[in-house]
Amino acid sequence: MQVCLVPGNEVVASQLLASLDKESRHRVTVCRDIAELSQATATPDVILIDVQQFAALRENEPMVYLRLSRRSRIIVILSSRELLDAAHILAFADAWVFEDINLNRVNELIDLGVEGHCILPRQFLSRMGVDEIRLTLLPRLTEVEFRCLQLLGQGLNNRTIAEGLNLSEAVIKSMVRSVLAKLHFRNRTEAGVFAARQQHALHSARQSDIRTGTDEARSA
């Protein structure tokens, strides 16, 4: 089977090539980017492509994507942390490989992808598994956004949050929208339930940020 690898970084590429070489079931070529992929003369059976490269292919070269998707199985490589960010484009791929979970099973995942199947790691099928991904995204929030999330977990409305933080209700409304977007919540209720369920983890994350900030101030 002919496999074309379009990696995102050299470390993952090396790991993938080592895993693919173990069983020697596939003939592997490497394209540095989607431009090289689109110009390739031979059509591979499988395209193993980094999620950022895949997003660029979908957004910038839609006709190339359509041509390739008709002839090849497309398997996206991503990390578990990128799952929520990439959810909107993953449906356009045939299968996924998680570089931090099942990269060593890439041969098996390719075979399944060719047959139209995809393995989804068990943790993503549980509420707590998705929570763990969102917890890794907390550094995206500003200090005020983080506090808004905690207060949403207490079931407070925008007016009450605004009064508690001494900000306008309009500002809090904007902050809540930003929290929903950055952590991929569908609505404020989902964000509030998450914050209530993970209040201890949020508190720990907050304390860790405070300690890190204090250490940095002392170093300065």
C-alpha cells in the first residue's frame, strides 16, 4: 500500500516513519507540505497528514482536497489537546491518529482507515475525558475570563458577575463569549456545569498560576 506522509514536525515524522518501517507493509513517501503533495504525480492509497496541514489543504486548496479525497484515504495526525480545536474539520477525514496516544499503532490505524473505520480513544467517549482536554486549554484564558468561568460554575448571571468583578455587564457578556469560544463550549450552561464539576481542578490551576507569577516576579 502506498502511503504519503505530510508531517507537521520532524519529531512526529521520525516516530511515524519508525513505526511504519517496523512492519514494512507500506511503501512510504514524504511530502514536506501541501504544495508538494498537490504536485505529486502518483496518487497514494493513503495520505497521512498533520492536522494543521489538513486544515490548510481544506481552506486554501479545496479543489485539490476534493481530488485527493476521491482517490485516497485521508488520515489526520493530531494531539489529544487539538481535538476540540479541530473538531470542525475532522469529519472531512477518513480516520485520525493521535500522536500522544496511539502513534505506535499507526499501521493498524491505516488498515482500519482504508476500510472506513476509525479508533477513537476511550477517554474521549466520556465526559471526564473531554473535561481533561479543556483543562489543558485553561492557559488561553485571561485572568478575568478565568474568574468569569469560576463564577459561571456558581450559577451566577452576568449582572451578578459584573458586580462582583466591578466591571460593566457588557464587558462580562463579552468575556463569557470569549470563554465559550476558547474552551469550545456550546453555551454558558455547559461552561457552568464544567466549572462546577471541575472546581477543585480550576482552583488548583489558579493557585499554580499565582505561584508561577510570584516566582517570575522574584526572578525579575
